[in-house]
Amino acid sequence: MINDKDLALVIDLKEKQHLITIRAGAKFETHHGIILYDTMIGLPWGSIVHSTLGHPYLVVKPGTADLIRHIKRSSQVIFPKDSAYLLMKMNVKPGMRVLESGCGSGGMTLALATAVMPHGRVYSQEIREDFIALTKRNMEKVGLSEYVTFILGDGTQGFQVDEPVDAVFIDMPMPETCVTQARKVLKDGGFFASLVPTANQVSALLHALDQEAFGLIEVEEVITRGYKTNPDRFRPKDRMIAHTGYLIFARAMVKAQNNLRVSLKRRSVESVDTEAVVDGEDTAPEGE
């Protein structure tokens, strides 16, 4: 049921989307007329409402991906295709404590906060006050501010968290400058991840990870391809979201076990996919 002060996604016939906050007694103005919020309140989600000019609009509850796409931004946000995979690879779950270095406009902050709620905490350390201010406003708009602690500070000088965290995500132009600092605040066995757009940034980060107690290092990218959903003319869309960034993952190791790092340093995705082993038994399909 749609209530006053709910966030809603309003979509027209051309699939143009508007993220709005329902406000009793107020109205939403479009190019196709005015929609009174009072006409939405009390309806079930998924209802159709009409503007004063008779144009239909679908009203649905926004998902996390919708919120990320529609937040106010002053910098490029991490695409949902990447943020969703990052959450899985970093094993982010309710109740976890996650450190984020560099919040930008808050796209990844939003994804992390959604994943750790209701009892977890995101520590977002950022060197720019304007980015913190914008991300704070975005978190307040989507109702997630209570799950995020903002820290004004330079990650290269250390991360200001009182206790070790379960996972660290670095989103900054030179993540290699924060690898040592990240390991200091990361639990043994904890998850490390970063996203960078260019190959030379990946190389610099890999060199830095080599110098610290990190293992099981992986580099991947996520590419998605959408399809037109007309059943009579089903085919790929004319545009696709291809390369947006390289995703780098690693696990924190205990320094006393560094002699094992040679064999555990880099685990290729191919070997993980083809060597499916459970309890010491090869589970790959017969004949492969």
C-alpha cells in the first residue's frame, strides 16, 4: 500500500522514470500534466494513476538499483551491475561492519548500507567535504542515514575506525596508496575489494597487494547485455553497458603465514570455474 512520505518510482508510457517522495496535499508536475499525490496514497503498489491531462503512469516501489540510478550525483556512481557483484564477492551481509574509502555521490554507500541493515554499519571515509555532504543528503532521502558513519579524512594517512572491519572497499583514483592502511583495519581473513577504470591502475594495485598480507587475488569485470522484450521482435538492445571498471578482490592473510602466499596469491577465475571440488571430490561433469 502506498503511504504518505514513501519513495516511489513513477514511470510513463515511454518508460521514463521519476523517483519521487509521496507528500500528502502536494503534487508532481510532468510534461504530461499534474499528478496529485493524494490520488496515489492508499493504492496498492503497481497501480496506474493518471495525470490531469489523462496520461497513465505506473507507480512502483523503487529497488536498490533504481535508487542508485536516481540519486543526485556530482561524480560517476558505481553501476548496479558492479555494486551487486561487489556485495556478493565481499560477502556483505546484515550485521557486518564495512569500511568504504571514497564515497563520491553515494551509489556504493547506498548498496552497502542496504546490505548491512538493520544491525550493521558502513564507515565511509572521504577526503572531500562536498562529497560527504552530498552522500549524506542522498542517504537521508532514501532512509539509510542511520546505517552510515561518515569520516572526513585522508585514507593514505590511515582509516579512522576503532575496531577491525569485516570488509574494505576502496573507490579512489590511486587505491594502491591505501592498501597498507586497509590491511591494518581489516580482520584476518576479511574481504578487500576495489574498482578502477584503467589497466595501469590495476597493475599498480596488484603490486601494492603483493607487498602486503593479501592472498586469493582476482581481477574481473562485469558486462551485461539487455534485450528488447517485444515477443514478436525479440533481439538485443542497440546499446549495452560494457566496460565500466575492473574489479579487484583479495582476502586478508595472517602475516605469519606469508610463506603460503606464493601459491595463494592469485586465483584465476578459470581455475575456480573448472576445478569444482567439494570435500576433496571432483564435482565437475563427467567427461570434462
